[in-house]
Amino acid sequence: MRPGFLLFPFAAGDQARINAATLVAVDIPYAAAPAAGQPYPQALRLRFGLHAATPVVRVRPLFPGLMRFIADPAASGVTPTPDTVVFDSANYATWRTVGTLRVKVDVAAAKEMRGLFSDFPVLPNVVWYGPVRVTEDFLFTTLRQRLRKTRIGGTPSIAPNSPEWERHAVARFLEGRYEPVLRAGDTAAQDDRIAHPMPAVHPASDGSVTLVLTAANRKAP
């Protein structure tokens, strides 16, 4: 089994920035028909304050797998098109970067999880995290340079060696149409979730943080 395929959502350094006295974990009760825009039932809601606004607290996905960003339609900013992407802070500041992350659990990680929790009749294979902010260094460093490049589907389809790949990857990720792969590793340096900048929590105007984690099992009908 690969060590560390299952991670705590915050690294040790980020845990130290959380005011433990304010931390509240609440199970969202089951609802047969949750209202649109509300957290899915049986999710976990974490609420806490921070000792300081900076450095930013990152959200580490629990499992490796395919990551998709689902933008909050009420968030400020625009979703760029590939031809308007410019890699600088001024342009980043105009983009819609607040929303939810969805990670489809890697097949190998799901198999390892079954080995650890053999008594569980149902295990999750997809996890949502929100609200989060997709940071500039995630887009400009992690996504562009550190994660494994894969073909971007759609019209046009963009090959990993295309000079247009980086602009399409950023634009289509923010649009929810490109899912980069987060790989686990035998060491921290080989694990994408540990070695590279990840998206961050999104504090409210008063500095408090709410993060909802929802796990589910998806199967084809």
C-alpha cells in the first residue's frame, strides 16, 4: 500500500494557523430533498477562525484522483476563455475563482481503502470540498507546471505538448471542463497534494472559515 494515500485536509503548518478554540465540527443532518445550493445531507461542516489571514490555509484533498472545479455562480469575477488568459496577477484578480472542488477517487486508492475498511458496506469514491478559492499559485504553478499534463478534450482537443495547452488548461479548469490528476506517491515529494500548492479556504468577511466536506459513492445506473 502506498503510504499517505489518505491525507488529513490540512498540513501541519496550516493546522497551527487555525485557532483550535474556535473549531466546530458539525454533521449536516440527513434531508431527503435538500434545497438547491445547500450542502448535501450527511456532510461534515468545519468552522473555525484563523490566527492570521496570511499565509493562506490550503485544502489538501483526502484522496488522490481527478479534480474538478465547480465555480460558484454568485462569486465575483469572470471565467476566462483560452484566448484571454494572461498569466499575471492583474488578470487573475478578474477571474471567478471561488467555488467547490470535486475529487473522483483514484481507482488504486479506492482499492487500498477497501483493504483498510473491509467491514464497511459502502465506501466513498467522490468527495466535494467547498467553498474554496483556487489560488494564483495553484493555477500558475501547480496546474501549469507540476501536475501531469493530459489531453484536454472538447473542441478543439488540446494535446499536452501543444503550445496552447497551458492557457486552455487554466481556462477550462475554471470552467469545470478540465480535470487534472492528483497523484499519490511513496514520499511527500512525490505526492501532488503535498508537494505542490493546492487551493485554499475562503474566509468570510469577518475572517471566519467554513468548509463543507461531502463524501459519496457514485455508480453507473
